[in-house]
Amino acid sequence: MIMRIPNLAPLCLLLAPLGLNAQTFDPKMPASVPQVSGTAVENVTMHYIEIATGSGAIAAPGKQYTVHYTGWLRDGTKFDSSVDRKEPLKFVQGRRQLISGWEVGFEGMKVGGKRRLFIPYQLAYGELGRGSIPPKAELIFDVELLDVSDVPPAPAAADILLSFSDSEKKVMALAKAVPEEKYAWRPAPGVRSFGEVFVHIASANQLLLSISSGTLSQADLGKAIEAQSKIEKEGASKARAEQMLTESFAAVRKALESATAGSLARDADFFGTATTRRGVLVMLNTHIGEHLGQAIAYARMNGITPPWSAGN
């Protein structure tokens, strides 16, 4: 049974206000800032009650928090609970992944600690509300801090890696699912065969990766394209195609994971079009997707179900 909590409001005004409100507000600014007249108005005030003091790691800024929570509206309506689902929530403090009240509500907590947060609508879902949350709704959360851990820095190319990883997984799965005897199959004369499609993906990965580095001269680029064309025409066995794909995907992944924001912004030339290294890597990703679609069509024409679609 959910207890109503209006009677706790006066108490929470006295107990443990967040650090910002614990100090006397002074609107006076240094002489270098133009002075203004008028009365300072308090707009947003957040409160919490310390239910239990933890003894573990402190909720340091920028860390990943693992928490259990139950949320109520002021009238006692429960709208969400990770406890009921038995699924703790993980979020990184400071990345604005959750409502603003959660960004500051864990300050000073330690693992094992529990709090009741009273979050004003300005730090929750605002004047409009969202879904089952009414407009201008104050939210009350009972939260328990289960864990605090370091957050690995996100790669600068995380956005490209997301779709690249999906394409890599599907290309490799399909290359393994196609029988050896089907690698020579082609839908019509002059069109790439199954095996040639996979070899083309692998060789283009290496070529576009070289272009993204910006180290190829026009003469070297011409030679690289000729070499790529020769490799594709020679074809490859299933084992060789899988090896080429594995090596090319590993090279691209290494480049994406080690790239910095600065290196991705460097100028690059994409067959006469000025772009950046990021732009070339995006095109590489797009190219994989294009020929993955081609390979999927080939598979369907031969009665081969893509492994990730089996059972759907």
C-alpha cells in the first residue's frame, strides 16, 4: 500500500536541502558586471530526505550510477518502479540522460544509501508533462544507490560504430550461412556473384579506409582501385572471403575506436569531392549497408534465410 506523503512537506523543507539552497543567496555581482535593481525571486527549490546513509563508494560526478527507484505523484499515484520490475537503472551522471532532478539528487550519497527526492516540475517534465505525468507535476522518488563505477570514455566515432557494428555482424553471419557452392551464383551475366559481393565489401573497406587517412596520392589511388578490381574479378573461396571480411572489418573497427574528434575533422578528398575523414568513414559504412542489402536479396532468391531473421 502506498502511503500519502503531504504531511512530510514541512519536514523536508527543514531537512537536508541541496547544497545550493543551504547557503544564503546574495545577488550582488563583482564591479565588472553591470548592476541591476529589483528583488531576487526564488524559482526552483529541490529537497530530499536522507532515509539511510550508505557506507560504500561516493556518488562522484561523471560516474555511472546503478539505482533502484519508485516514483509517485504528489497525490500518491505510483507511476514507475524499477523495484517492481526487479531491473535496476543505470545512468551516467552529467550526460542529461534523465530528468534534471536526478542529475543533482544523488549528490553526496554513498552506495547503500537511500533518499526520498522531491523534484519540482521545472527539474522534471516541465509545464507540459509527458505521458502519464501531468503538467507541472512534482515527482517524488524513493531511490537507493546500488553501485558507482567508472565510465569508459565514448569513442569519438561512436555514432559510426553503432551502425558499423550491426552491419559487420550481419555481413559475417550471412557470409557463413551461404553454402560454398552458392558463392559462384550470380543473378545474371555481368553481375557480381555471391562471393564477389563479399570480396567487394572487404576490398572496398580497405580502400575507403586508405582514402580516409588522406595519405594516398592520385597516382596511388588509381593503383589501389586497379588492385581492388583485380582482386574482385579473381573471386575467392568461401574461407578466403570470410578471412578477407574479418581482416577488413577489424581494420575499420580499429580505426573507428582509436579516432579522435580532431582526426575525424581533418580534410579529405572523396573522389574529387571535399569532405572530412568522418565523411569518408560514413560513406564506408553506407557502402557496407548497400552491398549487405544486395547479399540479402541474393540469399532470399536462393532460399537462404538471413540468420538474424530466422524464426521471425
